[in-house]
Amino acid sequence: MPNSTASFSGGRLADRVAVITGGAGGMGRAASLLFAREGAKVAILDIQPGAGRETVAEIEAAGGVAIFIETDVTKVAAVTAAVEQVNATFGGIDTLFSHAGTLIVKPLHETTDADYDRLMDINVRTSFNICRAVIPQMVSNGGGSIVITSSIGGEKGFALESVYCMTKGAVLQLARSIAVEYRDAGIRCNAVCPGFVKTAHGLTEIEQLDGLGQKWNDADLAAVQGRICEPEEVANAALFLASKEASFVNGTALYVDNGWYAKG
Ligand SMILES: NC(=O)c1ccc[n+]([C@@H]2O[C@H](COP(=O)([O-])OP(=O)(O)OC[C@H]3O[C@@H](n4cnc5c(N)ncnc54)[C@H](O)[C@@H]3O)[C@@H](O)[C@H]2O)c1
């Protein structure tokens, strides 16, 4: 057995208890590995048990501490139970990366009520559920840090992604509003807003947009953001926001897009 968390005690998240929703895949997985490497005890809440357990095994093999709790974060009862399990295992939660999400690529006029409900549930209700569940203990314990995954589509408009962009705008506003509402309770809340990232989500998005007539080959990606973003690059941005280094950063949207948003 690799021994202990001792070697991580000086990390940027030393002694922290972090919950990561969607922490078994893509950027969430990269953040699970990175946050654990920086000393946090990490609880991964995700619907993919195989990938979740594999991520925990990788963290433990490197000497970190993590648990996987199979949780559909759209469900309040499951979130409540998961938070109780994290508290019983690790103690009070002081760090949250609310990352779980998905997308639907479709013309707005073909989008069904079921599509709308599903995307709102997975992209918005998950953040509402997990933030509402952890904020009371952060308040009682003197504060905490929350990072929510929005997107460049949280503020820019994109064809074929209207409902997706609505959901990402909603969680960006959630992040800003939590920052304002709970600042004096010691809670910081920020959003990461990535461009295209090399994850199952990002690659499916490109394939589906291509299938509907948009072109997102390497040259098109290079024109807007230089190249595709690696999941670790977003995890590093989330780490910064979660860490004490960002102690005066609150309510911000951190674009991880190599200048795409700035270019307009
Ligand atoms: N990849 C991109 O290009 C990109 C760009 C901007 C924003 N995003 C955002 O990133 C998130 C997608 O993550 P990714 O790109 O790392 O891809 P991903 O699909 O690999 O990861 C998403 C993770 O969320 C989990 N998840 C989905 N529904 C869940 C639920 N109900 N409960 C718990 N876990 C659930 C999945 O199992 C998966 O592990 C979304 O919020 C998306 O809006 C992605």
C-alpha cells in the first residue's frame, strides 16, 4: 500500500474535504486526481461506478485519499445521502467542484419538453442540489470554496445549442449569486468557463455539430481557441479557484479558452 497522505500534507488543498460531482469523467476526473494530489480528501459523486472506482484506485495508488459514491446528483435524496456519507467518512465539506453535466445538440425548434427537462436537470438542478446541500455546513464551519462548471456558452450564443447555453448561463448566475449571498459567511463561489475540451462531452459535441453541418476540424478549432483544451488545464483552473491562492477571487467567471471569449 502506498503510504498515506503524509506526502501530500503540504499541498495546495492540504486538509481539505472536497466533493466533486461528475468526478469520474473528463475534467471532473482530472480534478479528482489533481485535488487529491494537492492533499484534499476527495469524494467523487458520479453515475459511472466503473470509472469512479477506477479513479479512486488511481488516487490511492498515488498515495491520495478518495471515495466514490454512486450518486445521481439530479436526485435530492441521493445527494443528501451522499453528503451524509462524506461527512461520516471525512468530516465537514469545505470544497465543492460542481461539474456534472451533459449536452444536447439540436435546433431549438426541434427540442422537446423531455430534452429541456433532462438538460435542466443534469446541468442546473445538479448544481442547485449539491450547493444547497453543502452550503449549510460551510456556513456553520466558517466558510468554504465552491467552483461550478459553466462554459463559454454561458455568455456567448451558439447555434444548435440554445438550451445547453441556457443551462450554462443559469449556473454561471448561480455561482455569482452564491458569491454575493454567502461572502460574509466566508464562502467563495466561482465558475470555470471552458471552450472545447478533449473529453467524451467535448468530442461528442464536435461530432454532433459536424453532423448538423457546422465544421469543427482542427483548423476551425485553431481559429477560435488555438487548439483543443486538455481536461487537466481546466482542472488546474478549478484548483486555483478552490485554493487559498484565490482568497480574494469571488463571483468570477474564469474563461479557460485561450482567448476565444476575449476575441468576441
Ligand atoms: N468538454 C467540453 O468541451 C466542455 C466545454 C465547456 C463546458 N463543459 C462542461 O463540462 C461538463 C461535462 O464534463 P466533461 O466535458 O468533463 O465530460 P464528461 O462527459 O467526460 O464528464 C461529465 C461527467 O458528469 C457525470 N454525470 C453526468 N450526469 C450526472 C448526474 N446526473 N449525476 C452525477 N454525475 C453525472 C458523467 O458520468 C461524467 O463522469 C458539463 O457541465 C459541460 O457543460 C464541457
